Amino acid sequence: MTRNLWGNTMIGRFGMAIAGLAAVLASAGAARAYTQINSCPYTISSPGEYVLVANLTCSGDGIDITASNVDLKLNDHTITGPNNGSGYGINVSSSPSYTHINVQGPGLIQHFATGIYLVNVTNSRIHHLIAAGNGGGIYSVSGGANNHFEENNLPVNNGNSGRGDGITLYDTNSEVEGNDASGNLWSGIADFGSGNHMHHNNAVGNKNLGGLYVVGTNAHVHDNTEFGNAGGIIVGGGKNVIRDNIAEGNVVDDLYEFNSNCGTDTWQHNTFFTANEPCIH
């Protein structure tokens, strides 16, 4: 009898390869296991992946994050605060800094002093969330840098113990893209930082300041739309570039520059009805 040594050897190797692949896939699946959150307050103190599995009603903070490298999915759930001007829906406050925090919707954060509160957070991403009916929507204060705020809906944040902006930004070199920030007490988006990039955002009916309120420096502001706000785009820092925006039907001016003759700010190719300085284009 002739033995098929080649065939037996290859079958054996193929079987070992299949077993190895199965082990790799099992390991990848284990790495993707999410820690489930079904109550509040909840503290995330270790890196990893977390997911809401229930709606949360909280008497203080909702979720506190005290670690870097955290991935949090709201998974179509709601985090509701005490509706008394206190607490943070999601609170990431660190010293010196936390990094690589990913908070992802869909999901709703409501009735807190601030929906999402960030201190010293870098290289992180907040996206596809609704933050409504809070004192402020998203508030990124001292030390923030290189963050991404994308495609969030930030309506009717009313200033109870907060600024009352859709997004309040003290960051450096962060990106604010594709958000809808409308009907807030003060501004849709307020930028007090440096080098931030704001584009393709929509702001309608913000009541006491502008759709975009840019008093930081070196901002790049383009392709935003501002309708029916107290003011459209208000700029007061320096070395900002404001171009290709649409701002119409705002109560005071569609485009407003604090600095005489625009200072070091540059306005280009904007669509508007009214402006307070002839240097605005």
C-alpha cells in the first residue's frame, strides 16, 4: 500500500492553521467584550470598553471617567439628571490629563448642570450624541487639546448653573464638525481657545449671543450656517480666518467683528446680509 504522506502532512498543517485562526478570533472577541452599565452614579476607573444597557436616572453625576483609553457607548439609551442645576451627565476631570476617551452615541444626556464636562482631556472624541435641556451641552475647559466633537445635537441648553452654550470650548487645536447647536440660551458654539477648527456646523435661534461666538485666537471657521440667532458669527480674538459661511436673518448682525478694521482676523467669501465692519466679506 502506498501512503499519502504529503496529503496527511498538509491536512495536519491545515487543521493546525484552522485551530490557530479560531484561537485568534476567540481572543479578539474576548478583547471586544464590553463592561455593562445599568445604574448611576457609575465610575469608570480602568481602561476598557463600556456600554449602557439601560436608561439611567441620576441624583448627581451620571458617569465619572477617571482613566485614559476608555470607549463608552450609550447604545441608544438616556442618562437623565436631577433637573435642579447640578451634576454632570458624563464627567472626565483629570490632573494632569486623560487621553483617548471615546464617547459615542446614539444616546441622550439631559437635565444636568452640564451634559458632558471635560477638564484636561486630550486626543479624545465625543460624537453622535444628543445633549439637551442641560445648563450647558458640552463644556471642555482648561487643558483640552486635539479633541474631536462630531455630529452631536445640542439643543435648548438653558444656562441653569452652566454657560448655556451648545458647546463651550477652551481647547487648543481641536475640531468641531457637523454639530447642530440650536435654541440655546447663549451661543450655539463658543470658542475661547486657540487653533480650533470649526466647520459644517448648524446654529439656529440661539438667544443671547451668536450662533458662533469666537473670542479665541487662530481659529479656522468655515462652511457653517447661522440663522435667526441673536447674532450670527461674532469674532473678537485675533488671527482667525472666517470664510465660506452662511449667516442670514440674525437679530443684530449676521457677521460681527469686535476689532476695528478686523484687526488681525480675516473674513473671506461669506454669505450674509448685515455686518458691522466694512472689512468683512
